Amino acid sequence: MSLKKPFILINFKTYLEGTGRRAIELSQIAERISSDTGKCIAIAPQFTDISTIFDKCKIPIFAQHIDPIEAGANTGKILPESIKEAGAIGTLINHSENRLKLSDIELAIIRAKSLGLVTVVCASTANISKAIAALNPDMIAIEPPELIGKGTAVSKTNPAIITDTVSLVKEINNSVTILCGAGITNGEDVKSAIDLGSEGILLASGVVKADEQEIILRELALQL
């Protein structure tokens, strides 16, 4: 399943509002809004929900993480082949809540690409984004960790980090897609991020924990 830019990627994290039955319901909301608006919406549910959502929804699915391992004796790790088998088309790598060393980021990108999985690598600063760009990911999501889940959008509080990231990353690798995350909660936040050069949005609690998930997500999608 292909991705059309600009797009929204919703990280369900381990929120109860995005777990099990509720993960399916939220995925169906995202699918419906994507169909209604013609905007691309993708999701990153918990690993245990990927296959069930894949069976019930036609929507791009990402894993929240992979480990840069080969098949074998690696208890508790996430094998890249397993998330593809479950129905994911790609994966987040190096989210601020599950950081990796640069060498492991590189190995995770290599493993994912060998399986045809789309890689979205998270970065906390423009300079880190520049370093990651040299590793040839498909996408980089700029997310200052101090703003994640705070309800204050990076596009408002620190717009320069978006423009600097776009400039530095494109200088190194023009094929990398830039996503913006951290604190996005409304359509104005989305529009601001796109106007600053972002090619997509990564968000979580702004949708997953919203009282009116469908209303909020529709507002966000209409601003892409």
C-alpha cells in the first residue's frame, strides 16, 4: 500500500484508547476520513494489533519499532520480518521513547530496507536529523522530546527547527521525506508545519487521547 504526501501518521503508543478493540475502531475512523477527504492517513499501532487491523482495514500500517536483528535466539526483540508478516508496510525507528545508538539506527534501516519496509527515523534536533540523513532513511520525523504530548506544537514554539531540518537534510539527501511531530493538536498546527516545509505529520495523543477522535482527525486531514 503506497503513501501519498503529505500524510498523517498516528502513533497509538501504548495508550488504552489505542489498544485492542479501540485500536481497531480508531483505525476504521482513520480509514473513513482518508476515504472521505482523499488524504493519506497511516497508523502505528501496538505490535499485537497489527495483524488484526490489517485484516479489517485498508490503511497503511507502521510498526512502532524494530530491532536490528536477524532471525534466531533474540527473546523479547522485534524481528523486522515479523512486522512485515503481520501486515506493516514500514516502521518507526529511534522514537524518543525508544532511542537507539546511531550504529543501531543504521542497522535497523538496512534491515528494514532489505525487506522493502518504509523507514521513519525520529530525531530530536536538526543536527541529529542531518546525521541520520546520511544513513539513507525514507523519512525523518523531527520531534523535540520536550514537546511530545504537551499540546504545544513545535511549529508554533520552535518553527526554526523545522526549517533548519528541511534545509540540512535536503542538503545531504534530497530524497528524504521530512515529517513534523510533537504537540500537534489542531488543523492550524498542521497547516503551519506544512507551510514550514514539512511533508507530513507524526502525532499521537492529539488524536488517540482526544474525546472526539473523528472530529479532530478530520480537522487535521483537511489542512494537509
